[in-house]
Amino acid sequence: MPEIILAIVLLGILVTFHELGHFLAGRNAGVYIHEFAIGMGPVLFSWQGGETKYTIRMIPLGGFNRFAGEDARDKEDDEGLPLNRLLSSLSPGKRAGIIFAGPLANLLIAAFAFFIVFSIVGIYMPTTTIAEVMPGYPADFAGIRPGDKVLAINETPIQSWEDLTSAIRPSSGQTISLTLERDEKQIEVPMVPIEMGGAGVIGIRPTSTLERMNPVLGLYQGVKETLLVSSMWIQGIIGMLAGTVAPEVTGPIGITQILGEAARTGPGELAYLFGALSANLGLINLLPIPALDGSRLIFLAVEKLRGKPLDPEKESLVHFIGFFLLISVFVFVSYKDILRLVR
């Protein structure tokens, strides 16, 4: 039960920021917004804030902004509004900006979540002090002990675990000399790394220490991590389309389980997963699938090329069919998640 509540809250936050991105961009463009909704289905709570009605709906899946002039089925609600307050009166470029603002908000939230991980929660970084020596490996035969600190390899100073692995990786089959600090004394230990997976290894594991980046570096790293996660997601989609990667989709039930496991592991893991989910939500919405932001951007691109808008009723029908298909996929994926849990 706690996992379900956690998933509903976190996914609700992601959806809220996504829709808030659309909302703020629409407000900035002067568009009249009939409703700002979180969730789908029957209304649980609602309140009027100025010209916009805010609602919380029963099904914690998605959300929407009901812009004036967006849907041909809302003509009656749009009557009497100034033409410049209608979404349809804006240029394709301005409408595209409003649509893109939703996914952009999710990417910004992802960067902020990663910033929290790097600068507030902190991450465990490997050091050059040895925590474990694996039996039967070169380090074991050479007499290296837990607690030894690697100062240099072949007289080249070692400042980080990355320096250490970079020096050992290309040295399989070659004699190397490690300068170690042991009991406040320096000793030289020769050994020959063995090859595993095309790289040299000596069989040691490092100690780790919790480190926090300064806010500027943490923010930079947060943006960098968002780009990395996004790149990996795009590569995965391309791989699935090309048939080189096995299709793997997780629905809300699977996400609930993953979030619960991350919460039990620690706040850092939960914050990182939240950031990754936010980035994925933003990117998923940019896919050219009817009812998603990506398809709306394609319709706007076609309108720009044609020099005139498409039939709004036909476009609404396409998005309605797309929404029905998305719900069908949601049910199927949820069914597969349940099967995985009971096996």
C-alpha cells in the first residue's frame, strides 16, 4: 500500500509539472484556459481560480489543459471570447511553443532531481583505498591487503579510482608496479594484471565515500545527466525499432514496484529514479503518436507547410482514436506487469 501511494504521488507530481508547462506557456501567450486537470475520468475536487477551473480527477493517469479554441467540440464554451484569446488564433510557431513546454518542463524537473542527488543527497564515489582483495587474483598473490591506498602506478600518481582503472586496463600480461601506502609507510608491489573481457584486472574493490558537489557543479552535472538519460532512452527506442533491442515496457504497476524498491534503498536512489522517470515522460510525449504532444507538433508542421490549418474536427478525431489506443496499451502493459509479479 505505501508503494502505491508513493507511486501515485510521484507520478502525479510529474504529470502536474508537465501540464503546468503547457499552462504557463498558454497563459504567457494570452490563451484562455477553461480547465487545468490532473487525472482523468470523473471529477473528485474542483475549484475556480479566476477564469480557469482546476480539477482533480478520479483516475491518477495523465492530465490535460482545456484551451479555448483547441477542440472543435468546445465551440459553445468558446463563444463570446475574443479571437486573440483562442489557441487556434495563434501562429503555428506559438502553438508549438505551448505544446513543447510540457515535455520541456519534465526535462527541467529531471535536471533538478539529478541536482538534488549530486549536491544535496550526495553520491558515493570510489576512492583509491582498497576495501576488498579478491582471492586468486594478481592483487591477492602480490600480498595487497584491504586498507592499502594506491598512490601511484609505474611512478605515475593516482588521484582517483578512474585513474587507477585507466592505468590497469591496458596492462594485461605486463608487469606493473603499484606504490601503496600501508601503516603510514610506502611500499612497492609488482604484479601482472590478467585479462578479463578485453581489459586488465588485478582483483580489487575500492572503498567509497559520500561526496556532495557544489551547487553550480551539481546543476551542471544534473543537466548533463538529463542529456545522458535522454540519449540512452532514444538509443533504446531506435534499437527496439531496428530489432536489435528486445522490447521492454513497464506500466504503472511495474513502476510502482520499482519506486518502492528505490524508496527502501535510500533517498538518493529514489530522487535519481524520479529524475529518470521525468525525463522519460517528457520524451515519450514527444513521440509522433496521436494524442501525444509529438503528434500535435507534426500536425502544426504540416499546417505550416500547407499554409492553412487542417480540419479541426478530423484532427480531434485522430487524437481521440490515439487516446483510445493509448488506454488499450496501458491496460495490456498493466496486465503484463501483473503476470510478472505473480510468477
